[in-house]
Amino acid sequence: MYKILTLNKIAQVGLQKFGEAYQISDQEQNPDGIVLRSFAMHDMEVPQSLLAVARAGAGTNNIPVDAYREKGIVVFNTPGANANAVKELTIAALLISSRDIVGGINWTQSLKSEGDAVAKLVEKGKSAFAGPEIRGKTLGVIGLGAIGVMVANAAKSLGMTVLGYDPYISVDAAWNLSSAIIHVKDINELYKQSDYITLHLPLTPETKQMIGKEQIETMKEHVRILNFSRNELVDNDAMLAALEAGKVAKYITDFAEEKLLGVKNLITVPHLGASTPESEDNCAAMACSELKDYLENGNIVNSVNYPNCIMPRGSAVRVCVLHKNVPNMISQITAAVADAGINIANMMNKNKGDFAYTMLDIDAANETLKQAIETIDGVVRVRVLN
């Protein structure tokens, strides 16, 4: 019986993936796995029983990913599960950034007490909310992951010229990207040519405040910028200065903070990127499936702190070893198996930075073998699955 702790409300379509061999609770004290959405885990003490954490969403800033790697706790996320929801919101923001629809709606509501004069007042005042069409304009998409690709393709279908920048674009993303998208290799060219810029990339030390004073200065006059990825990608002080100066015509962000509220030409959305029932279901189903496969089979898919490693079950017993990525590790693990007089039917090893993961399918195993592998210097955790 596996024990699962939920730290947020998780859609039933996801929890149902676990089946009868799982005990699921929001009060579990010694879980094998945790499923969450936005719960902040940085100050949370986790038990030694914890093997993995699955986030029903793409970002993992609420999870101490590196610390968990050191403890042999695999952290999963769900890239692409909420991609369509974020794409649709981004396209809506693209249109709102161009036409002052929000301002127009708010102004119209203010005419409530004008009675029969409303129609004439609307005709007289509507010019204050005019804005350009997006057709024929250039959109720069920074980050061509699942969401960025969908946004780029949708914008192209709306008649825009689309520039895409991503030095780390995956093979899958490249296959899905329309051939009409112009892939630029220098991000500064995207800044210079784009009438609109939208961000779709993770927050890393390299991307933090990647849109700042220097970058904005290289952009077109009256550029419109959308941020539905992470608040910290933009230097908000620089953005406020650019809005006041008119360099940036409109900034729309899915991340509200006090100093961004009530600012002219700045629209804050209350983090609605993935707030659709379809997205919540997709994220929950993917997160629970990833966690279940790891607990039962040792397979790692979509981990942010350990390498992806997938191997079909071929023997009665599977040994899973989380370890440092150091020389002679594999030979030491296989030597321990050989010393136990056990044959290896299949094996796979993958690494991610300083850490690695090894799976071995063998005919039999015992506690002595597990202990022998655990004593190897650099081994973080050993699991034996029957």
C-alpha cells in the first residue's frame, strides 16, 4: 500500500489514476509521495519515507528542488498540461494590449446613470479607446516550449509575422512549430523588430529580470509586452519607468504585486494562466500518472531534478539507484550485484548534471544486496521493486 499526501485540492480525475493500492489523504504523516499545486514546501519538514513530489503544473519554484535532489526525492512537473489554457489567455492579452478593451468597458460602465444619453455618449467617447490591429504586426515569442509554440502558431494564423527565440528548443517543439515562424538566433534582433513581445520561459538565474532597462531601450517605441510565465522575468521598476515614459505602450502580466496596481497602461491579471477546469484536470492526471509510474516501476518522466529514465519491466525485481554522477559508479553497482551471485537482465543509466539514475532488472534481490549498494560512496538512495 502506497501512501499519498495531497497539499492542495487535486482534481479527482488525477487521483483516480492511483487505484486501490493507494491510500490518499491531506493528513498523511509518512507519505511515499506528495501531490500539490501551489503549496509552498520550502519551510516544510518532510519525512524519510518521502520518495517523490509531483507538482500539478509546470513551475516548481514552490518546491526546494535542489535540496530534495540531495535527499533522493524526485520532483516531477507537468510541462504542456496547461499549455492550451495559457495560450488562450495569452492571445486574449495580445488583443487587449492592442485595443483598449478593458478601459472601454470600465468607461462604459461609468455611464450607468446617464439614461437615454448613453448611446450618444458612447459614440462621442469611443475614440479614446482606439488601438491598432495585430494583423501585419510582428510578435516576438521568447521561449518555444509547449506554450510558446502554441502561441506562435496561433499568432501566425491571425496574420502576424512571428519571430521565435529559444536556443534550447527541443526536437518535439521544433516538430510542432509552424515552418512560417522565423527562428532568430540573436534575442536582440527580436527586441529590435517586434511590435509585441511575449515571454514563455522558466525562471532561472540566467532569465531573472531578463527584461530590464537595457533590453527595453533596444525595443521599438510603443512596444507591447506580455508576461504569462514568471513575475521575476521582468524588472518591474524598469517596466514602470518605461510605461511612464511611453516607451512601452502596454504591459500585461499574470502576476500582480502592489506597485503594479493602478498604473496607467499596465494590466494585471490574477494569475489565471492555468485556471480552467480542463487545465486542472490535465495537470492532475499527468502528475499522478508520473508519480504512480515512479513508485511502482521506478520510471522517471518529467523530473526537474533527476534525469528522465524509462525502461520496460523485464524481470521479477528492479533495483533503482539515485546517485552522484561520478566515475566508476556503474562498475561498483554492477560489482555488488555480481558479488551477490545475481544476473542482470537489463540496465539503464542516465545523468542530469551532478546526479544520475540507474535501473537494473534482475532475477532476485535481498536486503544484503540493497545494503551493499547503499554503502557505495556517492549513492543517495536505493529502492528495490518487486
